[in-house]
Amino acid sequence: MKTFRHLSLTLFLTGAICIGQAWAGYDEGMNAYTSGDFDTAAREFKLLATAGDKESQYMLGLLHEEGQGVVKDDVEAAHWYARSAGQGYVDAYFALGQLFVHRQGERQDRMAAHHWFSLAKEHGHRLGDQEMQRNLNAMTPDMADMARNRYRTAARR
């Protein structure tokens, strides 16, 4: 019984240390980001993002979108935003909407943007409704109706 308690305490403390280290890495990443040290920020966020941290996934997406500390790549940005959004991170919903709206030429996808802005609005993002409406206003009336219907259908699933 004493050995079991010792093992349980050891596992608990190891887990607490790992969680503390993860948050230390996130804090280091944010400090580096806000001070303009994007290389360090990218390293810190990449470690945590690959381990599944939704905030770090979002930040890594942002770095890829802006080309800060990593190669500018909107496909890679979308990948990390989508992983974060898959865990319910509201800012990632909004970022995906923005990414689809601001792509150039044929890569722009207002239907996809509507989906992500609608999710952002539904989950309380302060700009979700505004950007959803702006995006709908940029569509033809038929396209806007189609976007609304697709979102409603997807939301029922």
C-alpha cells in the first residue's frame, strides 16, 4: 500500500511538473511574440502545438499567416487554425474565416468563411457577427442564401 501511494504521488508530481513546463513554454512564447522575437515564439509554440495545445496551435497558425519566425504559408496557417478550432478555440474559428476571405483570386472562399464566421458568432466572438454580415454582403443574394443553408445543415448534424 505504501508503494502504491508513493507511485501515485510520483506520477502526480511528474504530471504537475509537465503541465507547469507546458505553461512556462506558452508564457515564454507569448513573451517572445510580444517582444518581436518571432523565432523563439515559433519554437515554443511549435512544441506545444504538436502536443495538442489549442492556444499554441492558434498562435502557430498566426505566425504562419504573417510569416513571423516561420515561412509565410496560408495553407500551414489554416492547418494549425483548424487543429485549434477542432478543440473549440473561438479565435481560431474567426481566424479561419478571415483567412478564407483574404485569400487572393480563386483561393478566396466566401462559403467557407461564412461557416467559420458563423461558428465564431455562435460561440461569442466579439467580431463574429460583424464579419459574417460583411462577408454575406459581399456575396450575391443567391450565394448568401446557399451559405446560410449550408451552415444550417451542417449545424444540425
